[in-house]
Amino acid sequence: MPISHPFRIDATGRTATPADERALVRELVEQVLFTRPGERVMRPTFGSGVHQLVFAPASDEVAAIAQHLVRAALQQWLATWIEVRDVQVEAAESRLTITVAYASRRTGAGDVVTLAREV
């Protein structure tokens, strides 16, 4: 089982792991979406680039660009884990909210992840 993100120690004093596949996928999606390309030394293209759109003027075009960036990043980095079904992006002032509907490749079960970040 992978290590939880962000890294932490659990109640037993060991490295924490996600509770189940749903928690694992949520953590993976969060890592992809909120990592800026260039942040990871050994994977300079890892991430989505949505941070750069937070302060762009709110418009249908910016929302479409953000949705495209998110969908492309998830398909590139998590294609073996999930099938992306829908992406919704909302930017309000300095808060970015992203909702991703997906299906697990392993179980076929659908789920929704909503993540928000203050930038």
C-alpha cells in the first residue's frame, strides 16, 4: 500500500497509509492537481498547472482551459488508476475548487472528489 500524502505518522507510530482505495485515489488526485510542473526534481512535468489560472479573469474560456489542464494531467498521470468522467473547475478570488468524477479502473466503481485550495 502506498504512503499517505501528506506524509504523516499514524497512531501506531508507523508511516500512515490511505485507509482504502477511495482515500488513496483522493490523495493521488490531490497530488497531481496541486503540484506545479517543475516542483518535482525527478519528474519536472508532473502536475497540472492549474495554479497559474487562479488569478486569471473569470470567464468561460479560463474555465475551459482549467478543465482541459485537469483532465489532461489526470489522464497522463493516473490513467492506470482511474477513468476520468467529468471535471468541473471554479475559481473565486484566490480559492480554486475542482470536482472530478471518475471510475476506478480496478473495481469500476464511480466516485467524486472535490478539492479546494487557497492560493
